[in-house]
Amino acid sequence: MGTGGRRGTRSGKGMEGASATSSSCLYRCIECNREAQELYRDYSHGVLKITICKSCQKPVDKYIEYDPVIILINAILCKTQAYRHILFNTKINIHGKLCMFCLLCEAYLRWWQLQDSSQSPAPDDVIRYAKEWDFYRMFVIASFEQAAFLTGIFAFLWVQQPMMAKRAPDFVLLLKALLLSSYGKLLLIPAVIWEHDYTPLCLRLIKVFVLTSNFQAIRVTLNTNRRLSLLVVLSGLLLESIVVFFLQRMEWDVSSDCALYKSQDF
């Protein structure tokens, strides 16, 4: 631990952005999920000592000494410790921007699919206007589906709240966790740019990866078991599917996942 003091200084300043000794902020042990008052103690001249958890006798957060790339790799592997580090022991305020960018990625993918399958003899000005409107429409539809997914999750948790834990879940923190864990949607753009015969399979795998990340974020945030976390994700998917069904009945070309991930000629 002593040899990683200087690395801890760099990582702590870059990711935590605040002194870990602040008594007004509670952190979490990444191993046992117990609350901790500090992540490390700064003695002098940049000499740091990582705090040991009083419950499990392990470092409260070993990731404060790790490079961000290693933390990201562990998060991609859906490691519980990495998710606890990101959600509880760091100050990340990119939830709104990340959500907006992911919606733009989804809208672009659906718009690209729609334009790829449509041909019109209309004048160029009309075609450009129609294409622009189609992109906005795809963005609105993607927003509706995302809102339905989140609403289904929160509705299920609200119903199950009396039977869950002693204290009510932090819905604000859960919302941030779900938005952060949807970062896998950013892979939609490379999947479209580098199109090939296996693009439909890649899109399915991206969808599965995003749902897996959402599942892990729910499990870590609520500190619950896998069964309940799976039911929560399925509840969100159910309401999202209902919204897609009604949009299709309204004759909106939603280009939803059900149609998007079918085998196509790319």
C-alpha cells in the first residue's frame, strides 16, 4: 500500500475530485458495501494510506490507486467492486450528457436503417426535409422507449418497496446508475460505421451488454440479490415493449429492437 501512495494521489485527484477525509461525505466499501467515512488518509508530502474497512478488514477502495483504463475494463467485465467504486466513491456528473448522447446514437441508428430501406423520387429539398424530420422522430421515439424502460423499473420497485429492505431505495442514485450503465449504447455508432455481414449479431450483443450493465447497476445500487434485479430489468423491458407496440399500432415506423435486430442485408 505504501508503494502506491503517489499513484493514489494522482488517481484520487483525477477521479474522486475531493478529499476523502471529509466527514460530510460517506463512501462505501467496494468489498462488503459497508459505509466508510474516508477512502484514504493523507499524512504529509503526498504519503497516503488506504483506509481498511472495519467490517471485512479489506481496503475500502483499492481502485483509487488504479488507472482509469483498468477501472473501465473492470466495469466492462461487470465486476461488482468496480461498479461500487464508480457509483459510490467517485463524483461523476455526466449522467445527463451521457443519456443524451446515447439517445442520439439510437436515433441515428434507427434513422440510418430507415433511410437505407426507403427510396423516394421526390425533389432533393423535400428529401432533405423529410430525412431531417425522420431523425427528430426517431429521437423522440427512442426517448419514449427509454422513459418507458425507466418507468417500468421504478414502478416495480415502488410496488415492491415494502417487502425489500429496511430503508427505501435511493431512486435518484438508481437513476444515475442506470444512465451511466447504458454507456454500451455508444457502441451502436461503430457497429453501423463498420458494417459487415455480422452487424445484426453485433446489435443484439450490444443490447444484451446494455441490459447486463443495467442489471449489475441495479444490483449494486440496491444491494439486492440477482433474482430481484432480474425481475426489475424484465419489468422495464415489459413496459418498453408495450410502448413499442402502441407506437406501432399508431403506424409510426419506430424501428424498434424487435425489427432492428432481425437479419437484414447490410
